[in-house]
Amino acid sequence: MASMKTTSENKFTKEKLHKFLFGSKEREGFIKMFVIYALLICIGFIYIYPLLIMVSKSFMNLDDLLDSSINWIPSTFNISNYMQAAKSMNFWKSLLQSIIIAGVPTLCNVISCSLAGYGLARFDFRGKKLCLAIIILTFVLPTQITMIPTYVMYSNMGILGTLWAFILPALLGQGINAPIFILIFYQFFKQVPKVLIEAAQIDGAGYFKSFVRISLPSAVPAFITVTLFSFVWYWNESYLTELYVHGVMTDSGWTTLVIQLKNFATNFNSYAQTAASGATNLNESISMAGTVISVIPLLIMYFILQKYFVESIDRTGITGE
């Protein structure tokens, strides 16, 4: 009896150990969860490490930079680095113009791409597959190929150096990365049950009213996703902004934080030469401070919208007919 009891206890212990390590139908095993979390921590560290270095360096003074014993925590937190970087970048004006340059085309992008995606998803017409193929082709086609013809066309239209260089393409569904946004809306609107659209049409709703009352509320996740990505892409786009809006030949007065950061050394030297600036010589800490204040607005936006963004991704599993 004692040997049978010992055998059953060993078996019970082995089963518990096996479930703990490899899991069961009800719960994940320790090995799988350990591997997942280890990978997430490693990937997160790869992304966070440069940010930590950047923030740490931005608070250091010149002595801390030259002192090899100081790696992470500066001897004194030098706030003047941020003040000098902000003044040289004309921070508040650049921030306001960055929001306008990224926000207005994003709004136009969302409107035009949602209408295009809805039309492709809800209507069958001759050449529909060709339209989808062209949309995919325009996304695959590198921007550098069309850059010079587009610049000449904008010059002939007289919209170079104005915000219309971004607004007009966005209104026509040709904004930055607009093809992928059209495909996102196309996929979402295909998932809306057709019976809801048919019921609305029976009640007297037209195509546009059905879009506004039925399809649009169902595609809220798509709108959040497209708005966030479009805003970030417009915000980070420095080359096209400098070419079309900021002005290569003449300064239009439009600028962004990314452009100011790109020309940070030149702007800081101009700022340091003023008699009343009291600026120090440009060093790594001031450059890092400029990078931090150019990234902060996007980080704030992400922390505010991350809940809605994650919910929008979770809701992509909605199914329809």
C-alpha cells in the first residue's frame, strides 16, 4: 500500500510539473511564457536603450561629457541645454506649424481614403480589380521616381512653398502613403454586414446616408489607425516637406520641428551669434536635448491615444457577410 501511494504521489507530482512547464488547455506553460517575455524584454530594450542614452546625455554639461566615469546619471541636471535647444529651434512656432502641416493633410487623407475605400468595398464595377492593382502599384512605386515631375507640376500650379502642396494630393487620395490607407478602409468596409446596408436602403437611406449612419460607425478602428499613422508619417516627413512646403529655392516661412532638427547645427550657430543669447558652444548634450524636444509631442500623443489604438487593433477581428 505504501509503495502504491508513493507511486501515485510521484505521478501526481510529474503531472503537475509537466503542466507547469508545458501548460494545458486552460493555461500557458512556464517555458512558453518565459520565451515570450524574454523576447519582448529584449526587443523592448533594443528600442528603449537609445532613448535612455539620449535623455541621459541631454542633461549633461560639457564636463560630464568629457568625464569617462559618468555614463548614465549626470553630476548636475543641466536644464539650460533644453532652453538653448528650444530657442535655437524656435520651438513654439515650429511646434504649431508642425501640428498644422501634419494635421490638416491627415484630415484630408482620412476623408478621401475612407470614401475611396468605401466605394471599392461596396460597389462592383468594371475595372475594379484594375483600380486595386493601380493603388497597390502607387504604394510600391518609390517616391523618388515621381519627385521631380511632381515638383515641376506644383511649380506650374503655383503651390510650391504653401500648405496646398500637401492638402491637394491628400484631398484626391494621393497623400503620403494614402494607398495603404485606402486598402485599410477597403478591408474594414468589406466586413460590415450587407444586410445592414440593405435595411438602411429599404428605410429610404441613400448611398451617402448609409455610409454615414451604418458603415462609418463600424469603421471607427480604421479611422483611429489611419489618423495615427498618417499624422506620424506627415510629422516625420522631412524631405518632402522641405521640398514642397518649406521651399528649397525660397523660404516660405513654413517649417517643422523635424526640419529644425535636421538643420540644428546651422540654426544653433545663428542663435549663438546673437549678442544677447549667452549660448555655449554646440555640443552633444544640446543636440540630444533638441532631439528630445522634437520627439516629446509624438510621445505625448501616443500615450494619450494608445488605449484607443490598441482597442482599434483588437476590433479588427469583426466579421461580416
